Amino acid sequence: MSPPASTGLTRCRREGEILIRRLVYVAFFLEVGLLLLVLPWSTFWDHNYFAVRWPTLRPFLTNHFVRGAITGLGGVNLVAGVVDLTLVFASREPRDATDRPAA
């Protein structure tokens, strides 16, 4: 007895949802990584809400070591996003020409 066709469709839909979820996760990590890499060295960082609201916090936020640490976190996020992206592509099963639906 062969499995019903709906089982294959359900499996394909579930795999598609997992793929989309992982790609959104990768996009999030890449975006956060790029922001943390660039923002500490921009003028936005000097005039952000916390530096304006609490002037005693400004020397800490403008310290180059703090900016470097935040940039390092951005680098870690970028690496995590790229690694996860490569895992997404590496885990996909190769498809044959016979698996593709006819046009």
C-alpha cells in the first residue's frame, strides 16, 4: 500500500516552512551584524538617545574600546549568519531533473 499523496505534500510544506524560518533567521543575524559593525563608528552613535538623555553615560559610549567591543559583537553576528546560511544550503537535498514537475 502506498502512502497517500497528501503525506508528501505535508512533508514538502513543512520543509518549506522550515527553510523560510531559517532564512529569516539568517537575514536577522546578517542585518544585526552589519548594524553593530557600522553604527558604533557613525555620528548617529554620538547623538543617540542614551547619550543625550544621560550625559554621564556619554564618555562610556564614546570610548573606543566599547565601540570596538560592539563592533566585535557585530562580527560574531555576521559570522553566525554566514555559517547558518552555508548550513542551509549544505543541508538541502540535490534534486534531479526527474523530480521536477513537467512544464
